Amino acid sequence: MPAILLPSVRRTALLVAATLALGSFAARSAHAQTAAPAPSTDCDRACLAAIVDAYYAALIANDARKLPQATKARITENGSEKKLADTFWDKADSIAFRFDIVNTKRGDAGTEAVIKNADGTKTMHMLRLKVQNGAITEIETIKANQGDADRLWGPDTLTAVSPAFQLSIREPERDSYYDLIAAADSYWRAFQTNGTPNYHRARLLPDSRRFENGVQTTGVVRDGQFQTTQSGFDNGRFLGRKGGAKSQSVATANDRLVAEFFAIKAGYIQEIQAVLFNLPDDKPTGWPAGYGPGRASAE
């Protein structure tokens, strides 16, 4: 975690499902928007990518009818269940930045995006969607405008996909799907145990970097000191509170909903991209605690 004062964070389904989709090495930067594919039993990489394209085309058009939703699709925005149409907004004008990670093993995808609005403002946007039989069964979003996560606001810095998410790794050197899950889980295990006798260090590279709503918060020099992602854990600065999906920092009384994207190399986290939104800690995330790979479905 960053070395600056941080509020509490909440773990959403995207936190595990999308970040670990790096196991399929499918990070992609895309602005092209195409029609969704015809329904099928399985949704491969191209199918998932096309449905994400269709989602953002529908969002910009402010027309939820353009998406193939399952009858009982579950949809949340910032932790609240809503109809899909109610998660769109009429001022959304274009996609300023976007990258996708798809997980064909689970049939889902995660996206970090910056939406440019008609009035010139920008919206940070996280999307996780799941597809079964060609239709969307789950949509989880975090939507943050300036001020929704206090001082953490830097969408203008997101202009290209980070090289850490585009590494070409030789097949023999690639982490397995479950190695990726273990690396990401180590981050949250450290968050829950730091400052206690049961502390387990996160699998973080010494030069790992963390970005929150586009703001780089670790891997930088602040007040004459190099701030590392690991130091916040090792110093016991971020004391976890056990309780399902919730984990609280003692630094402030603020709470946040967060989605994390991890770039993992040789079993260690190299970079973290996070989308955050302030949300009172007593408010639900909209999804079961621990929802994600290895828990929600057989893998």
C-alpha cells in the first residue's frame, strides 16, 4: 500500500477476478467498438473482448438495450444494485483511456477506463463483467468523479497502457494461473495481518509501483524518502480488520471501495493500478465476501 495516509479499502469481486486474469496474458488497449458476438456456450478471448467493446459502445450511446443481458443479470455500481440503464449517464462522450484483461477460464473480463464527458470533465471507470451462454450475467462497476476519492485524482496521466501490463513473457517463464492467484492473495493477506504476530509479507518487487485513480503513490520520492509499496505493510502502517471483504487502515476514518489490477512477474507484483471510490465502511459492496477465482466457481 502507499506510504501516504490511506483510508480503508474494500475488496470487490473485480479485485480478484480481473487482476488475476493476467494468467491469460490478455491485456489489451482498445478504442474500437464492435457488435457483440452471437450467443455461444463458451466465450473465448475474442468473444469477451467484443462484449466489452459492446458495453462501452452502449455506455457512450446511453442505450442499455444494445447489450445481451441474461434475464437475471446482477448489476452493481459503487456497491449498489441497479438496472443497467441507471449505471449509464447522458454526458458520457468518448473513451479517453482503456485497457482490458480477460479471463477465459472464468468467462469474465475486467477493464480500467477513463471516460471523457461532454462538459470536459473525466470519470474514472472500472468494469467487471461475466458472460455465460453469450449473455452477460454479472456487471460490477466503480464510477468515480473528481472528489469521490478525496485527493486521489489523476486521470490525465492515463494515456497509454503501462509497459508492465504488456510484457511478453516466454512460455517456460510464465506463472501458472494459480501462481497468479497466490501472488494477488498475498497482497490481501499482508493487508489483513500486518502489525500482528501473524504478519505475512506480500509478494512485491522492491521497485513495484502503485497508481490510484491515475496518481502514482509508491515508487516515488516523498519528503526525501523513497516510498515503497512494501514499507506500508512492514511498518505496520496498514492494520487490517478481519471481516470478509473489508480491510481497514488506521490512518483515517474514510472508507473506500477499490478495484485492483496487478501486473505479476515471476510470482511477484510489479505494478498495481487501482480505481477507488469513497464508500462508508458499513455499506455493502454488493457481492459476497471472498467472491472471485477459486471461490465462486470450480476451476
